[in-house]
Amino acid sequence: MSIRLGIIGAGSIGEVHAKAALEAGQKVACVADVDLDKAKLLAAEYEGCQATAEVKELLADESIDAVVVCVPNRWHKDLAIESLRAGKDVLLEKPMGLNVAECAEINAVAAETKRLLQIGLVYRLSSVGQAAKSVVESGDLGTIYHAKAHLFRRRGVPGLGGWFTTKDVSGGGPLIDLGVHVIDISTWLMGTPTPKRVSGKVYSHFGKQMKDYVYEEMWAGPPKLDGICDVEDSAHAMIHFEGGGSLDLQVSWAINMPTPNMESAETIALFGDRGGLSFKLQGNHVDVASQRYGRNVDTRILLTETDQFTEQARAFAACVESRQTPITPGEHGQYVQAIIDAIYESSATDREIQLNK
């Protein structure tokens, strides 16, 4: 379906969403950003696209079918709610909010206004994510009793000293930035089990030595050495689910991990009583372990890589047209955020957190 789309936020992720929308055959109709020059720069790349510094102006345009909210995390809740109340369907970047209370508020407004709300948990729509889901649904793994979700960056703090590393704006570090993705894809593949207990620890070492920080990548850079870094640089947790399943979570923006180990630093793995699988988030294959004919067998499913953001844009447009529930609904964004909140609380209080009591 070709829809007319508004982009709220002209930063790096706004550029990604605009490009994906175009690839998916949609019309990028308007870009809104408090920095009008930035909005104009992005809008100029799309024929007939308008630019504004006022979100209200974008939302007042009745020809715009839906919006993508892709601003810093602190404004996710307010702009999502404003867009929903304006009658727009919303694709909201992850994390859904700064905490579970914000997520619940957004979901309540979506239900009240009867508008579609899709959360940017984009790895469900990757080729490896879809292939892994097919394997799980085939029953070849049997009962999945444990999963591993590891996503490490050795030196990859985004925009050090900027909004990503300022807790009041971001809500946290790699746990709320990267952890949201790997928690989501793992639990989705496990069937979204109910979390029961969470034990976690976050560490903040590298932000304390900003001037000595040697980086390998600086997404959302360049670094601001006189800026703020009051978030964690790594997070580690064990999540226990109703029914006995568990998830081992490890994420980092910066960690002293030797290069050879980084080969397996972006891995999702599922362990079932009949088989198991593993894949890299940015990979082009899924490896499956099984037992057949009295032997242990490994199978590699080779895939054609697709752009998950383009697939996300297509899926969102299809839901706007059909009014079907999105593959990543608001309830799932709130589910992931509840786990993230519990990990932060566990670390801060140095105790295991009970959920869904």
C-alpha cells in the first residue's frame, strides 16, 4: 500500500525511516523537527516533501495517513500520544518509553483513540528473525527452555557526551538501547512467556574516563568530551519465566572483550529439548542443531538478506490499510520495558526482582 507518511525527527534514525518508506513505495509527505534546517535538509531528498519545525502543523495535515516518531527517547511518550490524539496511526521507535508507566499511558491512548500503534522492534522483520520463527513454529526445537541474547560492542558508545549518554533524555545506556532489541527477538521466538523473576547488574566504567576513551565506532557522533555520560556501558541479567524457561542477557556499548571473542558477540541462541538454533542479528543464515537417525546433525539455513527497516515500513503500511494488529504491537513494547525496568531496579537494589505477583 502507498501511504502518505510524516516523519517526526530528522536525525539519523529519521533518515533511515524516510529511506525505508520510499523503498517500500510510500510517500514521505512531511518532516518535522525543532531544528528547521535539519528538517529541510531531509525533506529536500524526497519529491514534494514539506518541512516544518512544528509537529502540530504536520499532524494537522489530513492528507497524512500515519507518522513515524523517531526523536530522542524522552519525547517518545508525549509525541506518540499527541499523534494518536490527532487521529494518526503511529510507528514509534524503540524504546517505547522511558519506563513501563509511560508505555502503559501510550497504550491506553491508542486503545481510546482506536489508532494503530506499532513499535520499532525491527529485528522480528529481519530475514534471520523470520526464518528462526519458522523453525520454532515447525516444532523442531520442541520446548524451548533457555535462550541467550548477547549483543556486545567493544568500543561503540553512540554520541558520547550527547543525548544517548544523558540518562534524563535516553533513560539509560545499552540496556534500553540494544537490550530492547535482543530481549524482544528472544522472547518473541520463545512465545512471549510471562517474566517471573529478574536478576541483573549494570556497570558504568568507560563514561568516567571520557577523555581517555578510544573508540572504534561513534554512531550519532562525534563525541562531546565536555558533555554528560551518566548511563551504564554494559548490562548483564538472567530472566526467569513462568513455566521454568530462562533468558541470559548480555549487552554492551563498551567492554574489554578480545577481538576473537567478538565473532560471537551478536548472537541469539535458543535451546530446546528436541533441537536448538543460533543466528547473528545482522547475519544471512540460521544454524539449527537436531538429532536425527541416531546422530547429532547441524543444518545451516542460507538466506537472502533483506533490509528490516524496509520490511517494517511495508508491514506498517499493510496494517494501516487492513486495520490488523501490527507484528510489534504496543503491548509487546510494554512487555519488554517491564523487563528492562526490573533489570535496572535489580542492579540498583542489589536484589532479585519479582514480577507479575
